[in-house]
Amino acid sequence: MSAPTYDLGRLHGGLRLESHKRESTARPIVEVPVPRQLILPIQQHAGAPAQPVVDVGDPVLRGQVIAEPDGEMGAPVHASSSGTVAAIRPWPVARRHGEEAPCIVIDCDGRDQALPAMPAADYRSMPAADLLLRILDGGIVGLGGAVFPTAQKLMQARTAKVECLLLNGAECEPYISCDDVLMRERAPAVVSGAQILMQALQIESCCIVVESDKPAALRRLADELARADDERLTLKQVPTIYPSGGEDQLVQLVTDREVPSGGLPIDVGCVVQNVGTAAAVHDWISQGEPLISRVTTVTGDGVASPQNVRARLGTPVADLVKVAGGYRGSPRYLVMGGPMTGKSVTTDRVPLVKASNCILVLAEVPPTGPELPCIRCGDCAAVCPVQLLPQQIYRHACADDEHALRDFGLIDCIECGCCDLVCPSHIRLTAEFRKAKWRMRELADEKARAERARQRFEARNVRLERERQARDAELARQKESAKAAGPEAIAAILERKRRARKDDPS
Amino acid sequence: MKFERRAAPFIAPRGDVGNIMLQVLAALVPAAVAHVWFFGPGLIFNLLVAGIFAVVGEAGMMWARGRRPEIALRDYSALVTAVLLAFALPSLTPWWVTATGALFAVVVAKHLYGGLGFNIFNPAMVGYVVVLVAFPKELNLWVAPRMGDLDYQHLSILQTLTFTLTGNLPETLAFDAVSRATPLDMMKTGLNNMATAIEIRAHPLMGDFGGRGWEWIGNFVALGGFWLMLRKIVQWHIPAGVGIGLLVPATLMYLLDPGANPSPAFHLFAGATILCAFFIATDPVSAATSPRGRFIYGLGIGFLVYAIRTWGSYADGVAFAVLIMNMAVPAIDYVTRPRIVGHAGRRASHG
């Protein structure tokens, strides 16, 4: 591979980790058969959950929309195979807070009947706005794990007038290799997806970025780019260092521009899409197949033969593990995602979702003695890719000092987990930071609620004051009219009042 | 299948505190051997006494604070404190002096401030300063290096042990016969008596750079220090800071008036300079925490060592310099926070 390692903007810190990718890249991608039952969460994207548009008992076909996005941010959910809607109910899923989420359960009929295919249109002749709407209909979200709805991201990018599309094939987290094998086996789809995305964005530059530890993928892509002969496309290699594949980190590596705190890559003229997302865009726009399946890595020392598989969304994880040879022994942890940022789940009934780039089964995580106090060695600061001082943030998190946490940049923490790995005191820093962020968000919500209550209270005071003034004015008016009516009328009013008071002793 | 819950990351951390402390201890072995070679077995007894009392103090305080003592003992930090204290003390030190220092270091400077990670001051240096102030006479018994040509009465192992336990020399020996001024002491008294630095350096106790014996121990300490740097346990910021902070003023003054000022090489090799640069000032708990902050912290210590040696009334100033800079740490940490990526301001230099 002749592409030079692209190292324009250097990343602060980061870690070279044992990659553990070889275990799962030895064999080609295997198709997982359609299961008897599919479980499709109505939220598989950033934003509000989609709203189901089918009822229990409805027949559905493969590719049929079963939940529509609600609000500005979201993506539709499609049925991944044909069958009948059996239930719409909570089901165990991988999420950070809580165990279950509402899912549409489909009993498959085994025929895997598809909707009549949409007439394929040549995207080159489509106006960009139509292309964007079309992408929205495909249910496509970022497949790198963050599941940001792709259409919305592209719209933001167009509004911000970005110059460059970066296709993220870095895949820096250990064990995960689904993008690697996808680039090897489906390089044409990735390249075609990149061209469609450029058309949708109306830009003339796209850079595919791959970490240097994927020579086979780099070679395949280089061949494919030579075949495509499209001077808008370039291929770049970045050093193998975790977390180079983080969106902001990738932008920094390739463009030497820092994404501003609280901002997005579009603020520095870039938009980043995962290579898997590009292939999904190709499948939808050129082949008419919405996002109903994905490639995922089933790996770890808890599975018999680690393997990349392509499975329908909604397939229970247990079925995926079966394809990878089943469990080895009785593993202790099941992780959705990679070993640095994944979420552990307690059951393998959880379904494969758009975010699932890896199913990691671990026999054991080596026990780490008791957590010792921080000795301020600073190793965490040395590896932090955003140049935070985790040791100081940890101290302030323990003290729950919200002001200091803001000051020391807790919100800028990307939760990559590097600090945990180098901490000689074995402090679970990232978990602490996640909790602290959560507390801060709750505090902000509480403040917002208090502010709303205050506004309501003040509005009420204003209203009461207005009503009192109105009453006073009315009384004054009555007095004036009584005065005008003469003394007999006043005596009659007073008599009436006296009688009313006698009737009502209070 | 049922699985357990756990927060990411799912990869075990790489190092641990106990392992780091053990490597620090290992790095001091060559220097300890050299010390015994040149100054007799006194250091061994100092190490034993300091070690025993530091460990007992640590265990006792953990117990008193309602925690499991073995957690603290397994990190070996009390032993590192004890070893640094033992290196700071003269090789002839009565046990109660060493014990006072060790207990004060661990009980007061460390545990009364909250234990490992919470002590503001370097425990070993607190212990040393306490005994320096409380037992000035006992801290004066520095012996001469064992060099063939030096007219000097050596103590046997048994005599050294007896002195450690009782504070008495054999009846036939007077204190004057065994003790010698340290090179730094000699320099200070000599300069005060209007001798020139060059005249003082001509004394048989003085070596090529510092004092005889001392400079060799310095070499071995530096060897251990570089090994720790190779192992990435010590970063360059503090040792370089101490070196520059001390050598820049020393060189300037030496160039201005070589008669009244010892050479920078003397400052480097005499006293505890090298031990301070690699082992004392680098205690992470009481040092500044950002790389830039650590360099500034080291600079401060180096300069204060020079200032105390030159203008103060103590011959060496390492302990005071470290404690004073410990006080400055919160301020240093506050002003040297690195710029967070994505925030406006100076771009990082990736140092």
C-alpha cells in the first residue's frame, strides 16, 4: 500500500491497544438466516422515538415502514422481513439508562416477501433536495454507533456549506472489524455511496479515511478508486491509535482543524459519515433496499469462532452468537459495541439494532484489585485526546462541584475510556464522568423546571394584580353610580348587605 | 443466557500503584549499595528502622480510620517514604530520631491529611524537616567516605548497630573521630570564613565534582532515575525543572565570581540534588499535576535549593524547597491547565 500515513493534525494522547481484530477477520461475512421473530425498537436513532404506524395483527412486508419519525430529528423503521405484527411492547435492549424500550415484534412468515421495488431513479439526475428526502425515507442513520439520522446530518451540512465529506473507516476500537470486512468485500458500494453523498451535499471533495492496520481494506479501496476514476475522491491512511475514529478526532487528524467545544464538524467545514453508512446509502438509492440489515462483528473470548455476520435488524443476539459457533464456556459479559465504549446487557434476547457494530462476549475482565485513591500521577491527562485533566475532574466530580466541573471541561469528555486504562489506582474514571454529566444534565433540567415555575408564579402575580385592579375599578364605579342614585338607594344597599351578613355567619 | 452488568471500558487497566512503588524502590537499590560501600552499614539500619515504623504507622492509621490495613500496605507507598527518609538522614542516626521522622511522615503528613493521594506535603520531607528541627545535634553525624587515603576511624557493623540502638559510640571513640562535615557544610563554613571556593575544593574530602563518595552515589541515583524515565514512571518535566532551576543561577553566579561561588557541577553532585530531582520532587501526589505545571514546580524547587544553599543558614535546602513548592502546587495547577481541544486560546504544542 503506497498511501502515506496521513498525520497532518496530531492527536493529543490516545492509546495503542491490542487490536484483537484478527480473530474475526479471517473468514468472510456470513449471512444470518431470518429468525422466527424480529424485535424492532422504535428508537434506533438519535432524537425522538419513531411512532408505530402498524397495529398488532397487521401483515407486513420486507422494507415496509412500520414506524414514522416524530419531529424534526429521527428516522423511520422498516420491517426487516415479512410476517405479522405480533406485539408492540417493551423488550430488553442495550441502553445506558433503563433495561427495556418499546419494540415492534414481528412473527416472520419465512417467505421474506419484499414490497414492490421502487422504480430505481438515476440519482445523478435528481435535485439534491429530492435526494436528501429520499435518503430520509431509507431509515438510514450513522452506522458507526452514534446513529445520528443521516438525512438530517446532510441537511445541516448543506446549510452550513461544508467543503469536504470524510468517510470514516478508521474503526479504531479493538475487536470491532465490521467496517474493515465491509470495505474489503463491498468497496464498490462504499465508493458509490460516497458519490451519492457528494451529490446530496453538492460538494466536490470526499476523503475516505482508514487506519493503517487495515492494509487489505486500503488495497481494495485503492483499486476501486482507480476503477472509479473520480478525481473528487481520495484515500487517506491515519495512524492506528485509539480513538482516531472519533468523529471530532478524525476531523482533527485529517484537516488539522479542531471542532469547537459544543460544536459539530460542520463548524469547521466537514461532515463525517461512516463507511457502512455510505454503503447503506448506496443500497437504498441504487438498489432500493432500505436499512433493514447490517454487518456486525460477533467476537470475544466468549464465542467459539469470532465472525463478521450480516443480519436483519431485529434479530436476537442469541441467533448471531449461534452463527459464530455459540458460546464458549459460560461467559460473564455480553457487550453491545466495543470494549471501550460498549454497553453491557444482561440477556441475549436483546435485538440487533442500527447502532450494533459489535457483539462482544467476554469470559472475564481481569479483576482489578480495590480502587485506590488518585495519586495524581497524570497518566490520564497524558492520554486524554481532548487534553482534559481527568485527575482534577475526578476530584471535582467526587465533590459534586458543578462550577469546577464546567471549568475543567467535563462536557468536552468524549468518554473514550483511555484514562481508565492507564490509571494505576484502577479508578473507573469514565463511569464517574458519565454519572457526573448525567447529574449535571439533571441539575440543568431542574433549573429549567424551577425557572418555568418562577415564570408561571410571576405571571400569576401579574394576573392577580390585574384582576384586583379591575375589581377596584368596578367597585369605584358602583360607588359612583350609587352616589348618583341618592341616599335612599344607599340605605337600601346597606340593608341588603346587612341581611346577607346575617345569613352567612362566616 | 444471563450476563452481568459492568460499565465500559471492558479492558483491564495496565499498571498499578503497588507496581510503580516497587519499581521506584528497585531503582534505588544501586544507590543504596553504593551508599553502604562508601559510608558503611548505617544506611541499612536507617532503612530498617524507618521501614518498620513507617509500615507500623501506616497499618495503625488505616486501622484507626476503619479501613483494611492491607490495602494501604499493598501499595508500598509507606516504604518509599521510609526509604527516601533513610537516604536523607546521616548514616549514623539513633533509632528514635529515624522513628520520629518515619512516624511523623506517615501518621501526620500522610494520614492526618487523608492518606495516600490527599497529602499536600511530601511525607518523607516533612519527616526529615521535623527531625532536623527537633534533633539538630543528632543530624550532624555525617561520616567520611571510606577512601584509603583518608585519615578516618571506621565503625564496624556491630559498632554502627550499637550506635543506632543506643546513640552512644564505643568508649574509645569521640564524635570528632568518626564524624566529618558534608561537602556542602564544608563549603558553607569555608565561604563564611572568607575562604575561596577553590581553596575549599582542594580539601581531601572533596571529589571531582561534589564530595568523594557522594558523587558516586549521585551517579547511581541518576542511573535509577533514568531507568524510571525509561519505564515511563517518571516524566522529564520535574527532573529537568529541578536541574535547570538550580544550574542556571549556579552557573551565572559562578561565572560572575568563581571565588565566592562553587561550580554548578558541585551543586549538582553535592547533597541531595539528584535524589531530589528524580525521587523526591517527583512524588506525584504532592507535585503539580499538568506537564507544564510540573516543569514550573521543578524549576521552583531547583531555584529554592540554590537560594537556601547560598543565602540560607542550612547547608542543603532540598527538604525546605520541596515543602515550599508543595504549598505553591494549587496555584501552579490553576494557572497551568492545558487548553482543552476545541476551546479558543493557545494551540497545544503537543509536548
